[in-house]
Amino acid sequence: VTKTTRLTCPMGNDENIPLLPGYSLTLPGTQARKLPQTLNYAGGGIFVTGLPDQSHPARPITARMAGDEKLATQGRPLTDKKTTLADHVKGSVAVDPQNGPAPPPGAPAVAALGDMKLGEGSATPAWVAYDGQSLSYGAYFVDKALDGRDRPRKCVIRFHLEDGTVDVHEHKADNSGIVQGRILKRHAAVGASGEPLAIADFQIGSTVAIYGREYNVVCCDAYTREFLRKEGITIAADVPFPDTLVDEGPGVLGTIGMGVRGVGGKRVFETDPVEVVIGSSSASSTPAEPAVDPFTKDVLSFKCSWNDSVQGIVHYTLNYFLSDGTVEVLEEEAPGRDPFPKMLARSKLPAGGAFDVGPPGEKTRTFLKPADIVMGQPVGVYGRNLTVHDCDDFTCAYYVKTLGRTILEMAPKPLDDGSVKHHYVDPPHNGFGSETDSLRNCHSLVPKREPPNLRHFEKNFGKELRFNAAFAGPGLVPPNDERRFIVTFYLVDGTISVYEPPVSNSGIIGGKFLERTLEPVKKPGARAPYVARDFYVGATVTLNSHRFELLNTDESTESIIRSL
């Protein structure tokens, strides 16, 4: 049995139409309650257009709209009512803003942030006009310590203009020993009075309490000061931050390499965290030092050694970082010895290398400087004297150009460990295969391919020097005196090939006279191979005991020779 549903005419007496999916009918005479689209995105931004000058038809208020707290906190009135920022944040949607009376002609369609003057005749709501804009304040709070040494911690408080929310961030310091970063997540924070925080709660020189923690506001950025000035709000001058704590001397922590990151007589905040977000304070009397990159490549590297009475000679690499004056000492791997890669982690090394701890907060201690490192002399590292006997090219150039030392003073000092030195002489090439491969077989049981020079390859790939050549030397007999060749020199790897063009009825089969060699061809009686400057018109080259005289060349080869 099939059951049918009868749809009666809405204009008739029977109005029992089922409200089921698929039965959505537009009843004649029903007035549309759609809201106009006024928020548009164009030109990389958002703006409000098409605000009508007349009110919309009445729209029913549902129970969810009247009772849902989420919708209540997201209400954004689009009328010209004078409301405060708190009213914007917790405005109730029980009063539909679209049902309000039509604004008079020429009146602004919205008043941004209550009394804030967005501009005469503006029709942009506050959450659009102030999208992404915030007022930034520099502040600090005191972190109580069990030993009585309180620690002032600097932070940045941001008040977001679009919705009146607040967040607090603290700059992260390496190895500070405390949890830093985001202190307060962005939301409508409540002050000590139980009301949401407003702009008037943040005054320089005063204290604002947020969830039981008191923040001392000391400065603000230039945008905040200019914004409040335009709104007619008086703001006091910036005040300096209090001195931060100075931790203990290096002690044991400095020995294991933590002296530069939170301990070892260094302030917890080396760089002002407020400057990272809102710039330097205008009340500061001394200009801030320029920030240095902790990962700079300007590193002085030395090869050192230490004579251990038990393990013998131990080799180290001492790196001195010019960016902050820190030092690290790395132990080189040796067979039969447990790997211990770091003898000293990156930290400031006291001059003399002794365990010079000193009282807390002492600032008269001296640390190792580049001028203290001398080739062939020991460098003290906490009681262990490392002898410097070599350095890299950058370190040598730095000492010569910057510190005025001579090349002789920076020359490597051989390490005398008492062992017998064996000098190995490479055997002559036997003619089989490549000489480079043969030498690698002599130096290692498992030879590896020579690493390619990629820069040379990219520069000379596809470049060839081609010359017309003939046999050279006295005593040439026909037909050798009439034979012609094309000698090609390949710049990418220094190899050479010789080709003889076929000549009809000459009695000589043309073609490859010398196939492209596997490696550069050496000059007769010398170990140096032929290079590009050895090839020019009129030159004589010897290839496989045959002497060739280069007669002429083409324009492409001439341009390559001029560019060399």
C-alpha cells in the first residue's frame, strides 16, 4: 500500500503542510527576512559597503540567540549608538541591531570603540577598522624566589583594539631556567575589579592586576603613544626598567659550558625583550648595542693538543666565536678511546683557564681574547693546558690583517710527540689506467673517487679550444708533411683529442688519430699537464710522441682565449 501526502494550497483553509526536507515551499505573501551583505573583501583588505539608510524588516529573535553566551560575546552592533568597548565585547544579541531605526542621512553608521573617533561620516565598524591593530606596553612583574632574591621579569602586554582582548608575552632567553614565552593567552581578561580590562586601565607608571599578578607598566611603543594622543588621552613619559638579577659565577655550571647562557656573571636578559616587540624605550639614556647573530660564521679555529700521562697525545679543536667572545673545545676522535665530543661547551673562558669563580655579581673578571692565543703557546682551559700548533686560513688572515701578526708567527708549529715520523714517497705511474686513480690506491685500501670541482665545471662546461695542426719537426717525408689534424682541448677536465679529416685519394684512412684522453696529458719530461694557456696559434705540443704545430683556429676559440 502506497501512502501519498496531499499538499493543499496555502491560500486555502487547510494549512497542514508537512515541514519535512523536500517540502520547502515559498508561501505567497510572506515577506523575505534576508539580511543584506555589507562586509566585502577587495584590494587585499576588508571594508563595509552598502549600508542602507533605512531599517530592515523585523526578524524574529530565537531562543538560541537570546540565551547563547557565545553569540552574546560576539555581538557587533552596526548602528550609530554610543557604546563603550566593553559593550562591544559583551553586547547582547537579544536586541537585534538590524531592527534598529534607520540612521539620519549623513550620520556615521557606527561609532568605533565607543567614544573613539574613527572619522566623520565613516561607515566602518570597529572590528574592521582596527583589524590586526593593538596597543603595546612594556611591563614587568616580580617573580618571588625562595632564597629572597626576587627576579623582575620583563614582558609585553598587548591590548587588541578590534575586540578588547589582552595577551601577555615574555621574551625567551636561552637556558634561563624558567618557563618563558606566552604568559597570558589572548582573551577578554578581567581586572581586579571583576570587569574586563579597558584602555584606561593601562597607565605608564601604574600597576595593573591580571588574575592576581601585578604588572608594572613602564613604557609603550610609538604607535600606542600616537594613537592615544589623537584620541585626547594623556599618557605619561616612559620610565626605565629596574635592574635585572645577576646570577652566580660560573662555578661548576661554567665548567660544563653554561656560563654564557644564563649563568657565569651574565645578566639574564642580555637583549631587552621589549625592544624585540615594541622597540627601545625613549627614557633610556644609553643607546642599545646592536644585536649580534649568535650563528655568525666568523669563528677562529685552532688545532690544539694535550699530553695526557695515561692516554698519550689528545688532539682538540678550539673554536673562538668573534660574535660574543665565547669558546668551545671539541675532542677529536681517536681509535681505542671512548668518544667524548665536547671538552668544553660554548661559553666564556676565563683568562688563564683556572677555576676563577669569584663572588656573585663580580664584573672585574677577564675572559680569553683573540690576542691571548699565540701559535705554539699553551691556552689554559680550566686547569688543562692545550698547546696551539695550527689554525685554518680564515684564522691566519684575521690575525695578520686585524692584529698585525706576521705570516711566520702564524705558521704551523709541528707537534713533537716523540714518535718516529715516516715519510712515504708515491711510486711512479706504471702507465696503466689513470694516475689519479693509481695514487688513490696507494693512499687507501678502499679508494674513493676524487671530489669534483663543481664551480670549475659550471664555468667551463661545453668550452673547447680547436686548432688546425700539422706534424712539426725536421725530416718529415711525404705524405706526413701534407697531413692536417684538428686538435681539441676540453677546458672542463683538461683532456685532449686529435682528429684527422679524411682526404680523398690520399692513401691514408682519416678519423680519430687520438681519442679523447681519460685525464690531462702531461708535458714531456714534466709532471705538470697541459693547460689552456699552452694552446695558441704557433705553439707546439707533444702528444704520444707526436709533435703538432698549431696553425690556425676559429673565432669561437679566439673569444674563449681572450676571456681566460
